[in-house]
Amino acid sequence: MTTKGIITIVIFIVTIILLISKKLHPILIGASIPTALALFNILDPKTAFSDFSNTTVVFFMSLLVIGGTIFNTGLADFLGEKIIGMIGKDERSVVLGTSFVSILLSSFLNDTGTTGCLMPIAGAMGKKSGVKLSKIYMALAFAASMGGTVTLIGGGSHIVAQGFLEDAGLEGFSFFEFTPIGLPIAIAGLLYIYFYGVKVLPNKDVDDEASNMKLAEKNSAKMVIVAVIFIFIVVCMATKIIPMHLAAALGAILVVLTGCISTEDAVKQFSVSTLFLVAGIFPLSKALSETGAAEYLISKMSGSLSGMSPIVVIAFMLGISVIGTQFMMGTSLTAILCPIAILVAQSTNLDPRALVMCVAIGTSGAFCTPFGTGPNLLVWETGGYEFKDYFKVGFPFTIIFFLIGTAMIYFQYLR
């Protein structure tokens, strides 16, 4: 491994320690990551901070403005009241109902977009039912990741994996090829949340800026305008008429121009901590990939798989993907693992599509840390979570996720 790779791993480990120990504010941690990478010449100093304006950051910030507007106009209050009327006000029903809707939408939409769109409605449901937002938001984020495993377009890493298959001259995945694997995972997730998760979800008093905004008198015209803009963003995510970040940015501009939210209130929705953390984690994930550090470690571990039972190879590939995605963004990890998965398949005489499926499914399994997926990052500050909160709730389900994923991939491709 190169010197730059070793330094990158050290920066990565220090980042994890600082996030767990909370010795530094998240903003300072986020700013320090690209600074350190640039100082050691791992990233070009001219572009080290470019992720502060990348499409994911634009998407996150725009969705926060949309969410604040949905609160401000009373639309979230209206929708929350209707949903509460159908599912009831008890904690278990609210958490399960939110999770079910999140899984359903994220099966056909981007998981991060689903989380951002549902947060204001889920927040209103929490206020009306008295259920802690810290419980609702984490269940919402986890469910979005579960739902993202159900179809080809549910998770961003699926499309990346599809591209690697096609580049290798192999048949790509069909739209519903993920369903026999992802649907059992999603069902298991709902059962887990209902019978166990609701007991261990964080019980915190969250100072949520959006939910604490003073609600304007319900204005039917403004509610309709915001609803149309909201639907427009959802349609863009589903059809990809225009890129998601552009649709979200356009929506954020429109809610201000139409007077649904003031410029001052729109700016207040921006989460500086989220901005710095997302913008800091992306270059770290990129550095682990570009320096070859992640590939080196994974290649060393995968070198002894020849002659192993097919289910052992499946379990290894899925396990590496699940473990890795706790610490790296799924799309970056997928780009590293897919070529390795294809090589491992060739050396073990297995179907390459099976091992690439392990990568695509596994990189949606970030339930133990806050920065493996967009949904987790989006609710991190809003839910007032600590690193240990994710691990406490997510670790048991990660084991379930791994076991179901291993079994279903094996039976679908190699039985």
C-alpha cells in the first residue's frame, strides 16, 4: 500500500474516534478532513473543498428548505393529521406507519430523497401524537435504506453496480431482480422495528428547527403550491426527467418566489453541521478509493477464497460490503468492490452477477453508523443522535440483514 493510502487510513481512523468521542464539534471535524487530505497532498488543494457544493449537498440543503416550507404553510400539519387519523396515535403505530410509507416510497424513489420528503410530515405526526421525533426520524431513515434494496432504482449503488456489469460485457440487472432479496429484508425490517426497534430507538428531546417554526395560518393556495412543488420533485426522482438535485434546488427557489416561505426562514433551514459533515465525508470516501487503500485491504482479504463453498464466498462478499458501507458512502464503495467481485467470481467459477448483487445489496446496509448512507446523514443532526444510537438500534438488524441477504442471494443465483 502507498504512503498516501496509509495516511488516508490514519485520517479515517482519527475521524471515527473523534465522531464517537465527540471531542470536537461536527463542523470542525467536517472542515478538518479535506484540510488534512490537502495538506498531505492526497487531494489537490484546489479541489479539496469542492464537495461543499456537490450535488448531494445541494440536494440535502434544498430538501431542508422544502421541508421547512411544508411546515410553514401548514401542509405537514394537515397531512400528519390525516395519517394519524388512519393509524392511531400510539408510539408503535406511528413508528411502524412511518417506516411502512418510507419503505414503499424508497422502493421506487431515491432513498435519500424519500427521507427528505417525508421528514416534515413525520415531524408533524410526532407533534400530534406526542411520539419523540428522535424515534420517528431514525426509523424513517433506516426504513428508507431497507426499501432501497427492493428495486433497481431504490439505491444509488445499484445503478453503479449495473454499470460495472455492462462494462464487463455481462447482462445487467432487471428492474425487479432485487425484489426477491430486498423484499424479505424490508419485511424483516418492519417486524424488527415493530417488535424490538421501537423499544431501543433513541428517546431524546429534539430541538427541531422546522417543527418549532411558527405555523402560519393555513393558506389553501400556498398549501396547494407547495404540494405541487413537492409532487414535482417526487416525479423527477421517479422519472429522472431532470437530475434530482436540480429538481430540489428549483423547488427550493420556487417556494421562496411564490411567498410560501420567506427568504430569512428559508436560510434558517440550512443545517451547517450537516453541510460540513457531508462535505467532509465525501472527500474522505473518495480518498480511500483513489489512493487504493480500501482496495488493498479488501483484496488481501479476498485472496484466499478459491476452493471455498459458494455460500461462503457469497457471505464474504456481502459481509465485506456491509462492513465497508458503515464507513464509506455506498456509491464509492460499490465502485471499489464491483471489479473485485467480478474477479473473485472468475477465480471461484461463480456467477459474477451473484457477487455484484452482494455488493449492490450490501452497500445499502449501513445501519450502525451515521455516515454510510444519505438517509442516516440527513437525520443525524435533526434527530440529535450520537454515534452509539445508530449502533444500538442498527447492529442487531445488520446481522438480520446479512443473514437474509446471504440466503436469498445464494438461492436466487447459485442453488
